[in-house]
Amino acid sequence: MATFTRLQLRTRQNDTADFSSGGARDFSLVNNNNTTAYFNIEGGVFAGSQVELFGSASITSPVNCSFLTSSTVAGFIINPNSTATFTLTPSSFIPKEAIDFFAANVFMAATGSEGGHAEVVNQISGSTFGVNLNTDA
């Protein structure tokens, strides 16, 4: 049960807790963008093969999102400027390493410099737009 920032979700992330059989978990995704955002849950490679998550888990009660699943992945479209929620219920034990979370979040970077004439230091700053995630909302 974990929370992930928009920046973290630009790369694959794993939960901090395993998913137990019958243990429904409520997910929450906050989209801070005025356009749709995209989020994926994918079966990771575990014990030498890709995990077929959606043979042993189901997604129910979607709010402010739509989704499509296959045996190994679920893709979500999150409504603009909204909080999406859904429930993930495994029917068998799924180790945390067997599930990857990631999003197509955008990082808007800006560069600047500071320092005197002898030393100029370039700095990169910016903002990330898209979704964050709470796996125990």
C-alpha cells in the first residue's frame, strides 16, 4: 500500500505490499492536467515469465476513468482535472514484484543559471503533469 508521485510514475513502480487473495484495494489517481491522462497496471516479469494479472484479479467501480484490460495489462484513461478511483480485487495471492504501475506523465522542464561571472551553474526545474497514485485510498 503506497503512494507515488507524478514524477515517480514516469518509470515503472511496484507497491510496498503484496496483494492478498480477496483483499480488495481501492486505488485513487489525481489528474492535475486539463487534458486526459493515461495510467497502466501491467503484470511484471516474475519467476521467469510475465504475470497474467487479470486472470486472477478484477477491476470494479471505476469513477472518472475508463479502462481496458487484457490478461497482462490494464490501461486507464483518467478524466481531465479529476480524481479517478477504482477497486482492484485479486482472487489469488499476487506478490508486489509481479505488478508494475506507470503513467505517461509529462515533465515540463525549464533551465536557468545562477552564480557570478566566474562560475555559472545551470539548473533544471519543472513541473510534472498527469496522475499521482494511492494504492490504498
